[in-house]
Amino acid sequence: MRKYLKRPKVGMEVELFTLDNTGTPVPAVDRLIKNCPVQKRQYAIQREYAKHLLEIGAFPTIQVRNLALSFLENLEAVAETAEELDLLLYPLGTYPGKFTSEVRRDYSYVTKEKVIGEPFKNIAPKVAGFHFHYGLPRGILNRSTYELRMTKNSGAREAFLSEYNFLIAADPALTTFMQSSPFFEGRLLGKDSRTLLYRDMKTKVNDEIIRGIYREERTFGRIPRYANTTADLNFLVEKRRSSWEALMKDVGMSYKKISLRKNPLDLYWGPVRINKLGTLEQRGMDMNEPKYVVGMAILLRHILRQINKMELKVKASDVGAYKPFKLEGDTIHIAPFSKVKNDLQYKSAVDGLEDKEILNYCRSFYRLSKKFIKHDRSLALKAIKNMLKTKRTKSDMVIRAAKRKGYSGDSELPQEVAAEIAIKYSKKFITEIEKTKSDIKNISLDD
């Protein structure tokens, strides 16, 4: 065992919908930011592409307890301001019903509209996610060129690649645990509509072919392959940059203008990326209630910290195909990439815990997590343990709420039912913030 390569900072960001008191999304973010004192805090509140979506985060810290409390305080401040303005904050991955979006005309957004086309305009304003950040080992990212260094420090290099590959392999489990978006535009697409729509995926729902935003431009939105070297990742970054430049040229736009605003690392919107801030970013999960968001951040931080601390290796293997996340000596076995990409991410998004293989995959992930978190009463494991016991995620609860209102399961969700569901979870959101703060103070985070 050795000392940490460094004590990595942890960060998180979430996206929320602003609703009026009838439960309908409204473009109220600018008004909310103007009136909210939290806007003065760094990383606290940001505008998004759609004027009904805002991003809330907290300044990255080493101690996960401090991050969680700061994050929840920011959420609380924004929620209180929303209440004063007669607004609601909706905390799930998609709004269940239909609504019209009003979007911003920033150059980077206009570029994506022209390059990606209608899928971006139709989908991107209507999904909300949770992004988890974990600091890169020291010396990996060149802050001047934003290239990954082929460092001579083999420990730092191996830790970085293991963390990166682990987050990719974990994606089907993470998206299952965090799924909250069964409905999109009134249609039940699967347990995780956001994942189906925001990647390069293609699936069939009730005889209709559903294509994700990046189906035609997969380089920018698919789940990334495992990496063997930092050179592989530098190659991908440059490939995306040159491809984006060519696509902009095809639609009559100049890359020079956007290059002054965007770092090449920004030109990827899939579930796992290297962020220009110097972090590994898992951005594939649905937004969800505070206890799930904070719990998942704690859990991921503990596992990644152990990979960094104990020199655990992450290895794709045949063992990982049938015993995923098996810890054997100093090696965590993960499923082959083809299994994750072509099989598991689809089963997670469409069926969630109803699928036996996904249930087993998630149970295996939970068993690995327990090795690094001493108390299964901790906030990180409590919610997951309950999900696995009941075989129900937040998406299952949303579907059940709809059926209690008379939804048949094979028709379009009535707009009034969508609004009732949205109001229910928006009002619950306020009490969940307080409850999660209390849990953090009373339950061990094993920090």
C-alpha cells in the first residue's frame, strides 16, 4: 500500500427544471438567478441551453462531507428563492409531459443546432442530468495545452487509466441507480429515456424507432471505449476537434470563432470525459432527489479513492463478463467494452432492474462498494440497498404514480397527470434537501 498520488477533489453539478405553480416548465431561470443570493458563490448556479433549465453545483473539495453540505446549502437557497417567486424546482431527468422550450442563442448552442440538427433542438432542452467530478492524479493534464501527459510516473498513469475505465464499466449500474426519466413528451420510452435520447443509441419503442442526439455523429456522444494509454485519449481529443471543425465548415461556420470559447476537451458530450478543469467527469446519470445525488457522489468517491490509494488495477476480462466488479487480489475485473456498449447500456435504459442481468450487474457493483464503505447504513449505500431489495428505482416510482392516476401504460400520458407528477416531486424536493442534510450529520460518511 502507498500514499495517495494526491488527495483528489470531488465536485458535482445538477440540472433542474423551473416550473410555474401549475406544474408546467417555464423560462424563469434568468429571473431566478437575478433574485437568488447564491449566484455570488463560485460554481453555485449557471444558465443552461434552455431558459427553464439551471445548473447548481458546489466548489470542489477534498472532504466529501464539506462538498455535500455546501451543495445542499446552494440547493436550499435556490429552492427558497424559487418559492418566493411562486416557482417550483423539478428534480428528475425529464419532464413527463409535453411543453414548449425557449432556448438561448449563444454561439456555441447555435453551432450545435446547425451541426447536430433537429435532434439537438428537440431533445437537449428537455433532459436534466447529474455530473460527478473526481480530480485527476497530479501531472496528468498539461494545463497549457490541455493534453494528457505521457508521464513517467507509472503510478499516476495507471491510477488515471484505471479510474477512467472503471467509470465507463460502471455506467450501466450508475444510470440504473440514478434513473428517473421514464417519460419523454408524454411517452413511456423506457426506464431511462434520457440515456436513450442523449447518446448515440437507437432502439424501437411501440413500433417507433427512437434515435439519440448523437446517432449520426457518434464521435461526440457515445460511451467511450476503454483506454490503454494516455496517447489513445489524446488521439481521440484531436479526432473530435478536427471532426467538429470539418462539420462546422460543412454548415458554413468558422471553427476559429468557437475555438476562442471552447477547449478541445469540451467537444464531447458522452457519459465519461476528461474535463478541462482537471477532473474525470461522469455525466451519464439522470438528475434525481438529493439523497441519491449525494449518496452516489459519496460512493464513487470512495471507490475511486481506493483505486488511487491501494494501487488497485481495473482490468477488462472474461471473468468480468460473468462476474462483473469481482475483486481478485489487487484487480477489479470489469466487463468487456463490447458487453457494456452493445448490451448493458441498452438493458439498463429500457428495462432497468426488471432485467435479470442488470439486476445482477448492480448487485455486483453494490458488493464491491461495500468493501470500501464500512457501514451499509451510510447514505451512500442505504438507497442502493433499498433499490436492490425492492427492485424499484425512481423511474419505477414515477411510472407507478402515473398508473395510480389512471395511466394505462400503452398510451400517451395525459398532460394533467404529467403536471401532477411534476408538482409532487417538486414539493418533495424541498423536504428532501433538509432530510439529506440531517442524514449527512447523523450517518457516517466514512470520510
